[in-house]
Amino acid sequence: MRQLLPAMFAAFALAAGCAGPVALRADAKSIPVVHESDKPLHCKVIAEIAGRGRGKDQAAANQNAMNEFRNSAADHKATHALIESETGGPVGTTDSMQAFVGGKALQCTDGAGADPFAEAPADAGAAEAQAPTPSE
């Protein structure tokens, strides 16, 4: 019975939603989080992503949710994580707080180089060579 008690407690804690801090993985640290108003222009949606977190206070819950959100973006090899919705608040009548971040994983280019999502013209170089030059 003594050996069974810790296992039962752990199962109850998981079922009740008790979770430790969510660590931000190294591959997710370089992924910027953006909103619609500040996302790059040349992006392709590659996945729907979400992050959920709990904590002793709202700041901890928000951080856990954001870390899970960015980790999910990294799982999809995204260059950016677009936030579309955020919520948070108390967990029932407990002292714990919860947070949710939902959005999309994006693959974006800066527009300075070739856009991998655009179709290249069939013969762009020939069109430039044939362009008329002004005469003096």
C-alpha cells in the first residue's frame, strides 16, 4: 500500500492539472512571437499551434503558456509564431492561475532575398535584357 500511495498521488496531481514550469527549448528561443499588426509580409501558415500553462500567479501561467506556444512553433520548423488569441484567469476556486495562447506557426522571409513562396517568372533575365533604353 505504501508503494501504491505515491503513484496514486502523482496520477491525481496530473489529472487535476498540476504541472511544473514549461521550459523554453533552445530551438524555440530564436522564434519571435508576433501579432497580426507586426508580422512580416511574406509568410506562409504551416500549422495551428497553442500553448497552455498554469502557475501560482498569472505571470507564471502566461510564461508557461508562451513557452509551450514557442516550443510548438519550433516543432513545426517555424520562423515566427503568430498570436491570434490569449486568455487567462483563475483555475476554478483554487489559488492557481491558467493561461492560453493560440495562433499559427509561420514560415516567413524578410523580402530582401528571393521569396520561396512566389513563383518565379519563366525568363526574367531575358525580359530585362530586352527592355528599351532611352536614347539621347
